[in-house]
Amino acid sequence: MKNLCLAALASVSLAALAACADQGGGESKAACAAAAGEVNVYSSRHYDTDLALYEEFTCETGIKVNRIEAEADALLERISAEGEFSPADLFITVDAGRLWRAEEAGVLAPVDSPVLAERIPASLRDPQNRWFGLTTRARIIIYNKAKGAPTGLETYEDLAKPEFKGRICMRSSSSIYNIALLASMIAHDGEAKAGEWAKGVVANFKRAPQGNDMSNIEAVAAGECDISLVNTYYLARFDTPEKRAVLDGIGVIFPNQATTGTHVNLSGAGVVKTAPNRENAVKFLEYLTSESAQKYLANGNNEYPAAKGLAPTSAVEALGQFKADPLPAAEIGRNQARAVELYNAAGWN
């Protein structure tokens, strides 16, 4: 039964998943585990693959997955407002900063799980085991391929060089992805240098910050500007016949390969402190870090698996291998507020 259901997941189709119980060898839904309680998931991830995995988990364990989806900040406010009576068992979100906000709000509880400790690298989990990474994404430099690779551009720090004046397009500094990057630079270079970097990049803008990663990819490919910063999964979304022309116009640089490594951020999850179904929440979290679940989680949004020893199998694989920054994700969260202040001081709107 498990193999049939996992085969259905490959098509990322809930309909196919439901049908798997009725196909091949006389298998039926009766082969799924008997009902064994529930787990309530508050999630800001919105991908079909995630829904299919929930169905598979229920089939394997009998534990029903109930979900509430909203933006991360709204979910945290809801959990806090619900207090000790909150039905939330597991909080799932994207970005280390949002996970840090959850731990600062005191809504997450430590989880002592040998399974999670073995599977998830220390840099991708909270030092007190209040949250664990599920997938990662890299923030990379892109350039207009027709104009050629910019000379002397190998690191994030290089983006502040005067020779790139009038060549850079960026999204707003309020983007959680840009905040996380500067937070990591504070950890590596100190606040003074990070602040000067932000000012230097602002001086090199071709235009005021606007749009998102997708629109900036299109702008660089069209030659409206030469350089930008984007997450890998956004670039992978252009790996389709309809959008391939845009992707073909983009060159990629994985920054800081000779120094700190390329900045990576993550999606992750933690068990809520007041979870009414704590045991089931831990089981579900452990399931999400299993090899099969990791592949589908990552492929659902063209990300990288967070678990040790698993290679990417989605479109990001074509971007090539790189050295990732081993900076603990918890450091990114701690420096988030200061990063916002430095962006504001630099005039990066």
C-alpha cells in the first residue's frame, strides 16, 4: 500500500493519491492504518505536495491531519491569542526569522527526538530543539547573460563595489529574504561592515526597489538591469517550455564560494508548547524529515532537502552544486531586527 501511495505522490496529485487505494493487486483503503487520533497543523506553506504528504501520513499511521493555513505572523498571533486552549500542535513556516519569532513568542516547545537529531544538521535546527528545518533555498546573484558575467563579482560584498553603479535591481528591504541575508552578513562581518554594504548597494541601484524575485529575474533577462539577488526556487520556476527563454537569458553566481559560502534560508517546523496532541505532532515532524517526505517537500517548491545526505532532485539540481554557508539558522533570526534598522539607515526602501 505504501509503495502505491508514494507512486501517486510523484504526480503531486491528490486525486491520484486517493485512487492509489483502488489500483493494483486488489489493494484498497482498508490497507491503511486504523484511525489513531489527530494532529492540528498551522502552516504558512501552501503547496499541493504538502497536502499529498498529509494524506500519506494518515494512510501510514491512522493519524488525521487537520490544517489551518495563513501567513506566519497571523498564525503566531492566533496561537498566542488562543493561549493554553489553542488546538495547534505543529507550526510550519518559511524563513529562519519567522521561526525565531515563534521561539521568541514562547509558543514552541523543545523536542527530544533522536530521529530528528540524526536527520537534521545542527545548523538547520534550534539549539534548544524548538524547531527543525525541512527544506532550504539559496539566495544567489543573477546577471544578464548577453552582457556577460560581471568582472569582480564573486561575493555578496562585491555588490557594493562602485563599478556596479546603476546596474542593480532589487526588491524591497522589507522582503524577509533580504532581511535574512543581511542578518547573516551581520553575523559574519559585523554591524558596521554590514551597514556600509547596504549603503553601497543602494548607491548602485538602477531603479528604486520594486517587484519580487520573479519580476527581477524577468528584468535582468530583458536587460532592464544587469544584476539582482534571487532565491534559487524562483529561478527554477522558469524551467518550463513557456518560460525557458527568460531562464536562458540569465547567468548564475553562487556567492562567497571561497569564503563563507552561499547564504541559505529554510522552511521549518516546531511543536507548539500547548499542543493537545504532542505525541502525534512529534511523529508527524519525524515523518516530514524522512527521505521520501523530504524529496516531495523539496520538489514541491524546487528547494533543497534539509535532511543529511539527500541530493536535490528538482529543477534546482540544474543550477549546479555549491558550498552553503554553515552559519546556524538561529543566528539569522537573532540579527533580524538589527538588519531592518541597517536597511532603513541605508535608505533601502
